[in-house]
Amino acid sequence: MRNRLLKSLFWIAVILFAAIANLAFAENGGPIQLTLSEAVRISLQQNPRLQISNINVAQAQEDRSISRSNLLPQANLGVSDGVEKFNFDTFLGKHQPQNAIGPFQIFQAGANFSSPVFDLSLWRRYQAEGFAVQAARSQSQAIHEQTVLLVVSQYLFCLRADANVKAVQTRVELATALHKLASDRQSTGAGTGLDTLRANVELQNEKQQLIVAQTEYQTGLYALSRLLSLDPQRSIELTDQVSFFETPVSDVEKSLEQAYANRPEMKAILADELRLQKDRSAASDSRLPSFTVDGGWAYNGLSVSTSIPIYQVTAAVSVPLYTGGRIKAEIAKADLDLKKIEQQKQDLSNQIAQQVLTASARMDAARNEVTVANDALKLADDEVLQARDRLQAGVANNIEVITAQDALSRANDNQINALYRYNQSRADLAFAMGKIEATYE
């Protein structure tokens, strides 16, 4: 019983040690299993531009709080104790026999307050700051969308490079087999040295293409790691390879009205336009009278023991009569800003329309390209198989095989490029519609 117990404890310790070692390897040195949605999530958490945009939103909210404070009562508490002496001649404007008053002590402790009762310009500026917050949030969302598009595009590029590596590896295996077949035929006298040479040239070409494809794939992964701020010492494994070869119909409704309503850049411009309208109203309303109430309550006396309660309340109406042209200039400046933002809005509308229509046309064309490329790849595979059979049967030389191999290489490239164009145009359309984060997150 004791031996069995010790043996069981030993194996439990071994299993725990292996589990901890595997966990440490996965955390520190193992490859990162990365899906597209996981890449999007990481980018939204670690992107510096997004952190700056979040700070901008927080600053806009604080600016709005500052503007709101101008509409609320202000109060402060003060305590003062001092000694004063006056020259009575300065009050009467002539010399007096007894011209000195004091010195005497003055003590005061209490609260003062001030509150705007009616000031329409302050209210307009508070409303303007509210629209500024909306604009900052929309700009932050725009950076979200741009970040997601960048990550999705890089991930799709890596998927394309990975598919290209696998396709070239398959062609290298085929070229190796055909080179062996040509060598065997030459050794038996059924083939010539020229056939073997042609097969070897094709094999070396495919090997070179494999080196290029592998380098492109690795550099693409390095760029993706840099984009996501991942540890450059750890490798990345993409786990969405299968979806690259799928061509689902996009569920994004291709409506310009929806694109205008969803794009955060358009929301930001509309919020800026409303903010400027409120700023103009604030400048115009500053011509109106403003009504404020000021007051205070305190203990006042020659000392603390002799102090008595005192208070004061003042209601004031202020009517601007002449401001040196300030109000007129503020209104003119606001009008110019509104004209400028109207032009920006028109330019953005044209840009959104162009992006939606272009991405939609490219996606439809790419889907048709994928269908044609799939058929061409199947035909190229059949051509290679038949040329290989004819070569083995001795009814043809390997020129037909080399020609078929070249056709297969072009068909592979056409299929992968068509799939990449379809996936990229699908992402471009989601971005143009203002839904890329919701689509890929």
C-alpha cells in the first residue's frame, strides 16, 4: 500500500510538472494561435491611436463639464482678519485737522455666491460642447474602423501568402516526382537527357518560387505581429486558413443611405456642424441681456467676539451696448466654419459613395473570378494528370508535362489572387458601410 501510494504521488507530481511546463511554454515560447476575430480584438485593446482617441473623448467630456459649471451657482467660503488705517483727507478732497482714521481691526468670515439666472449664450455654448463630445466619440469610432480594416487586410494578406506557400509546396512535390520519372525514363533508354534537364529546370523554378512564397509569408506575419504589438520572439499560427477559400455572400446591405448613416466620419462631421451652429447661436445670443444674482452672508466686526451677521444680495441685468465688433466677428467666423464643414461633408459623401460602389463592384467581380479560377484549376490538374500518363505511356515527351505544369502554376496563382481580392473587397465593403468592426469582431 505504501509503495503504491508513493508511486501514485510520483506520477501525479510528474503530470503536474508537465502541465506547468506546457503552460509556461505556451505563455512564453509557444506559438500564438491567432484567429481573425482575436487579431481584431487585440488590435482594439493595444493600438496607441485608439488610446489617444479615448483620451480625446474624455477631454471633450471634461470640457462639457466646465461649460456646464458656468450655468450653475458658484459659491466660496472666506475668512479675513486685518488691520486698516485711512487718510480722511482723501475722502473729502481737502485737509482736515484730524485726518487719520484708525488703526482698527476688521474681521469677516462667511460665504459668497453668484448665479446666472438668464444667459442664453452660456446655454448655447453648453449645447455646443455636448455636440463636441459626440464628434469626439465618432472620431474615436472612425479610428476603430480604420484599425480593424488595417488588421483584417494584413491578416488576409498572410492567409494569401500561406495559401501560396501550400500551393507551391504541392507543385514542388509534383515537379520532384516528374523529375524522377524523367530520370528513370532516361536510365531505361525511354527518355532523353533533354527531358530530364527540362524537368530539373522546372523543379528548380518551383523551388525558387517556394523560397519567395515562404519569405513573403514570414514577413507578413512579422508585420501582423508588429501591428498587434505582440512579442516578436513568439511565432504566430493563423487558424482561419479554411475560411480564406470560402466565398460567402456578403450580408452587408449595399445602401448609400445606410453608409451615410453608419460611417463614423460622417457622424463626426454632422456633430461638428451642430456644434458650430450652437457656437453661432451663442455668439448671436450674446447681444441679449443677461441676468445674474450675486450675494453673500458673513460675520463682520472689529473682532471675533463683536462680529454680527451681515448679508448682501444683488440682482443685476447686463445689456451689451458696444463690444467693438466682437460679436459680429464671432458670427462671421462661425458662418465661415459652417461653409467649410459643408464642403467637407459633401466631399466625404462623394468619397463614401465611391468606396461603397467600388467595393461592391470588386466583390461581385471577384466572386465570378473565383468561380472561373476554380474551374481552371481543376482543368489544369486534369491536364497535368493526362500529360503525366502520356509521358509514362511513351506517347509524348515531357514538353507537354512542362506546359501543363506552367498552366497549373498560373491556375494556382489566379485562384489565390481571386480569393484574396474577394476577401479584401468584402472587408472594404464592410468598412465603406461603417460595419467592419461589427462584421469581424
